[in-house]
Amino acid sequence: MMTSGLVAPTQCKGIVSGSRSCTLPSFRSIKQNRRQYKLRAQAEQAEEVDPTTGMPVPKFATTNPESGLKVKVGNLQWAYRKSEVPSERIDPSKPAVLMLHGIGSSSFSWSTEEEFVSGLDGFVEALNIKKPFAVVVQGYVLSQFGLLWAAQNEDKVARLMILNTPLSVGSRLRPDLAAFKNPIPFLRPRSFNGAYFNADGLAYVMDGRVAEAYDRPYQDPAAFEALSTTMEKLDFQKLLNKVDDVYCSWKKPSAIVFGSSDPFLKVNSAFEFLDTKRTNMKVIGQKAKMGAMPQEDYAEALHSTMIPFLEGATDVWVSGKMMKMTNKGGVDAE
């Protein structure tokens, strides 16, 4: 994995023979700069320093590798990030957005479907999220628990977006999660690497610092224990059947967006799921190359689909509109 450190700026005196002549900083000045950055980070409640700019990353910033916000609901402690909209851009007609990750993507402290669903209800209440709000899910297991919560609380949900999540009743666990279901206990994984898990399945190479952020929670043995216990108690087929059943009567605007380069889930599984669902649920194809985590692979391209949908700009859906399957996913039929 890539490591990074602080680099003190050079002091340039001018241009000599077409190149810049610079005086390299002394070891003492480098140490002084490091100390200044560290003190500044502490003053701003930051635990991270951006290695490129040397500026401290506030503890509660969404770009901080470690979730700076925590809330305890019942016996569960939730770690989360919160993004604030500048006051001049606040639009009361637009819903707040709750984004739920899948298992293995960050720290967690729940172990069963019931605990997660009831805990999520308390989490929403504790944060006093304006209702109804939009829900975005991605990944395995925990995202599917989130879908069950949304179905049980349809009055609290304005719209739903699903990114690369197992939906078809014929879906399978990705291999590194299926390993936890090995019938021979001593052959099950003894550790979990969050960096490898989240990097595997992407369409592009993950940056080293990003990978480190995903792995950080699993340096705590309790995180592995939570994941292992969750998988041990999981009946994946039952979970798939339950999600499939409750969404037959779902009525809120919903979009399914799949990265077509996902090696674990194929976009046609989304169409299989929609065979028995209402027309308020639709698949939106992506031209950009994306893998198992579209938000990590190509966030800019995903935003061009996500933001208009969350704002309600794409709710008009012509009845009987035809779509066809391509290697880019579902697209309008000509």
C-alpha cells in the first residue's frame, strides 16, 4: 500500500538556464513544518493531514478517512459522516439523503438483520433527519438490511437508489464473503482485509490512501468479530427472498444503477428482480466503466445520474417505454 508523508516546500530564487534554481530546505525546517502542521491539525480537531497540501483535515470532514461522528442507539454505536449544504444552496423541496454501505466497507457493531433494521430506525431518529428523505444503498448484506428497513418505513422514504446490490433471488455471495459460510468452521477466514475487499471488483486501481482508509476499521479485532458473526448468522437465500417479496408492493420512485464491470453481480440480475415489480422502479444504464462500487470507481459519472434522480428531475417515466440490454447495461430501445 502507498505511504505518504509531509514534504516541505522548496525556496526558489529564480530561473537559471531555463530551469528553476531552488534551495532545498534544511532538516530542521522540515521538522518545524511537520510540527506546525501537527499543531494546526490538533487545533482544528483533525487527526489527519493531507499529504499533498499539508493542510489538516478536520475530524468531522467527510474526506477524513475515519468517521468523526458517532451516536449510540440502544446497544449499537453508529459511526457516520455528515455533509452540510451551504445555506445559500439549501432548497427545502429537496430531500435529505441517507447513504448505507454494504458489509466490509466500514466499521460496524451489529450482527443480525433484526438488530440492524431496528437500530437504523433509532439512528434516523437520533440524527433527526428531515423526513421523507432519499435512501441510497450499495453492497452486500447490510445494504439489503437497509432495503428491508426502507420497505418497513415507506412513509419516511421519498425515493430510493440502489447501486450494485444483490437483488435477484438467484444472486450469490461474492467469494470472499461466501468463505465465511464454509460448512467446516476451521476453514473459514481468520482475518479480514478491508483494503483488498473493497479494491477487489473495481474497474480501476484504488489509490493507496483510500485503501488504507477502508482497512483501518479492521485493525480492531472487534470489527472482524462483528463481520464474522454477521455472516455466521446470515441466511443469504432467505434474505434475498424477503427483499424480493416486500418490494412487490413498493410504490416510491426508485432507480437501480449497476456498474457493468462488476465481476460479482451482472446487470441482468436487476432486470430479473424487476420482473415482478411496479413500473416506479427502473434500471438506469451507465456509459462510464464502473465496477462493484460505482461511487468509488467513477464518482463524477455517477453524480450525473444520481443527483438529477435525487432531486426528482427524472421522475417522469413513460409507461411502456422499451429498454434493451447492452454491455453498458440497460438503455432505451431505439
